[in-house]
Amino acid sequence: MNSSVINVTKINQRVTVIIEEMPWISYLTLGFVFETGSRDEDETINGITHFIEHMTFKGAEGKTAYDIARILENLGAFVNGYTSKEEMAIYGSFLKEKFSDVFSIIISMFKKRKYDEKDFNLEKKVILQEISEIFDEPEELLSEFFLKEMFPQNSLGLPVAGSLSSIENLTKSALETQLIHNWSNKRICISIAGNIESSDALRCIANYVDNFAHEDYQKHWSTPVRISDGFIKVIKRNDLKQIYGIIGSYTISFNDPRRYVLAILNHVVGASRSSRLVSLLQEEKALVSYISSFYELYSDIGIWGIFFITNSDSLGDVLRFITEELKKLKNFGITKREMDKAVSYRKGLTALSSEDSSLRMRHNARNFLKMGVVPTLKDILNEYDKLTVDKVNAELDILNIDNWCGVIMGPIDDTQLVDISIYKPIKEFQFLLDTDKVLKKHVVSKTIY
């Protein structure tokens, strides 16, 4: 197994450079990762961080978007971006001899403080189309409804891309103000992973230190209030043929050391082909076309859940088998055989991901911004090796099994409503008909129970 070297260099209170040397691969990935995302927004400016990510590619001082694209392509660089609840990043993969040139281009993209009105309006149309497309993607729409229900009074419940109304009302001046704020007041992690020596990268970065003014960073994330009683929200959509569902609960935060235990429990429950739920509901009973468990961890809280796709006739059985399996898990835990298999799989997956410089760049930045440390591959594998079946079963409460909530969407009639209400109180019944109205408000509900 290849062994990488990770160097962490602090430029100032806000800016840190992380370099993971991976000399056995032929390229590297450079990322500028900002500690800001949709969690920094409210409903009036929801989607502004994602909008800034888009606009970053709209040129630099003295260069158009086409100029930037042409220069990067000539350098053999693949450059992209992403926005999440707590991060926004611009990153690129390329050969190490192009590092200085690509670094300079990306810096110039960030330095642009004023946007062209035409570019702003055109990109607004693109983002509005992206948001409208969510209605045609049941999995993504369901996920947004689920997070909104789990975090009703917190910005974690807001969609990353924003809503139609928030983007329609967003102004160019507001975008430019937020851009300056992000560049001046947010922590930035310059994360590099791949075939480059730390000394070479730092020598290049030293030429741009003046771009990173030393200012105290701001972080104003309020901790979400947890819902005390489980429920199910039902969304009727007669245009769908299948029923889509998510049931889940609160779990630990990203920096909780029990995240390795969570990874094992998640794998055993539904994150692999041989997991309990996949084996039972898909392979043995043929009640679902798809089922998988998942988790998403944030700075101070997390979500663990189960996503499934089924049909109207099978919904009741699916909910029954899921609740029965969760009760078995709570009462009896997992077996040593299940744990050993899950540990082996997780270690293998971790080792494979260590060969991908793009993943390493992102993981290193996220670990540093959330925990202040960057674990090596060896550190992570050692954490899995420390686990025992008794240690894992002693932490079953992190799944919060008894107090799960759910959102179910599809062509649901009174029969399915009865099936659903057996397991949890139905909080709301919502009939999605007017797409634009739903996407603008993100919830148009009628309480019936």
C-alpha cells in the first residue's frame, strides 16, 4: 500500500494550505475550499453561495469566461466547483508542471469583484432551470423535503441551489457583497493532493500571500433544535409510477469519534449488496426496486436514514419489514461476522479512495475545517482495527432508532395512508400539482392528521 505524506501550513488565521504528496500518481488536484455554504444563508438569499460558485467561472479581470475556459483547456486542466451545506469550492486536476499557471488563473477568477449584468442574468436563468429540474428527479426532491422537515427552523433545511423565488429576487449587488464577505471573512483551505512536492507548491503559493488578507473569520451557525416526536409526511404525486420514501433520524456530528462505528452500522443495515435490508427487501422479498441506508454528517449534528423505491401494493410490507429489522438491530445488535465483513469492506473502500487525488483533496479540506486535523490513511485504517463487536453494539443509540421521521412521495391513496399511519403519525398530507408554486415555497401543506 502506498504511503503519502501530508503537510499542513498555516498562512494566517483564516487560510491554511494542506498538501498530500502522492508521487505514485501522474497528476494532482488543487482545491480552494471555503467554509461557507447554504448553511450561511436565510430564505431571502437562499442559493447565493451556489450562485457565486457558478459566477466564479464567468471570467477574470481582463478575461472573459471563454478566455478562462480556453486557457485552462490549453493547460490540460479540468476545473470544476461544488457547493454543499457547509462548503463551497473551486478545484482542478492537472499535471504538476502546470501548477503555477493553474493556481494563478484560479486566483484571478476569485479576484473579480464585479460581475457583468448580462452574465449575471444569463446564469440566473441557468440556475432557475436547475431548480425546476428537481421536480423531475424524485430522489433529490424527496431529500430536500426530508431535510426541510428535519431542520424546520434552521438553514440546514434550506436547499443548496435555493428556491425559484429566492433566485428570482437575488440582485447582482447582493451577490457581489456576499462574494467579498466570503473572500474576506471565511476560512479557506487550499487543499492539494497528488504528484507534487510540498516545497514546490508552497514556493508558488508564497507569491500570492497578499491575496489572503489576515482578518478574523466569522462563523455563525446556530445548532438545530431536534424534533422530539417522530412523524411521517406524505406527498401525493399522481404523475409518478413508483413510491419514493426516506425514513431517518438524527445522529452524531462529523467530529464525533464514533463516526467509524456509524459507518459500520450503516454498512450492515443497508449500504451494501449483502446488507440486511437489501438482502431481505430486494433480493429475498422483491418488494423494492432500490433500497439503501445513508448518513450525512455536519459540524454539530448528523442525519442517518434509509431511502427506498417501491410500488403502491408493497409500501405497507416495506415499512413493516424496515421497522422489524430496526427493532432487531436495537434488541440484538450486529454479529461479529457482520462487523468483520463491514470493517474489511470499509478499509478496502478507504484504501481505494486514497488513490484518487480529487477525493483526497476534498476529504483533507473537510477534515481540517471540521476537526482541525487531517488523518492519514494509516490513521483511518487503525480506527477501524480498534473496533470490536461489543464496542459497536454499545453505541447503537447513535442511530436513534425509535424516533425516526419520514417523507413518502408518490401515487398514494387512502389504502396507503392507513398502511403508513400504523407506524408513525401522519404529520401532513401534501398534494403536489403546481410545480412552480411548490418550488418557490418548497412546501405547500395541508394538515389532515
